[in-house]
Amino acid sequence: MAGLNFHCGTFTVWPLIRVAESAVVRRIGYNARCQVLEVEFSSRASYRYQAVPAPIVATFVRAASKGRYFNRQIRNRYTYRRA
């Protein structure tokens, strides 16, 4: 999305955590200071979501179905851009 400001000092979400049990989500990373969530999908496309609270990310990481949680609680709720 053009015009978004994702700059937060030296931006890093590494390390991305590999999500072995998901068919949709491959890896998840989070920068708590900036509240930026990075999601790498099985297609290898990565997106960064802005202003995602830490409790949402924690629940996402623990969710039994990462794809379902992402679609219900993150997708289209937070400003994003391709990483």
C-alpha cells in the first residue's frame, strides 16, 4: 500500500519463527517496539502489518489453525504492505 509509514528506527522482526504445522503460514516475525507483524505465507510472499498489539500476535502464534486465525483476526484489520 503506497504512502504507508513503516519506519520505526532500525526495523527488524528477525528471527522469523518457522510455523511447521500450518499449510497457509510459513513464518511469523514481530517487532514489539514498533508493533509490526511480518507474515510469510506458504507462497513465500511476505507482508508486514502495522500497529498489531502483542496479545494478538501471541494468540496467533499459539492458534491451532494459523490460517483461520489470520483470516479472522488480522487480515483486513491492520494496515499492511508487502515486505
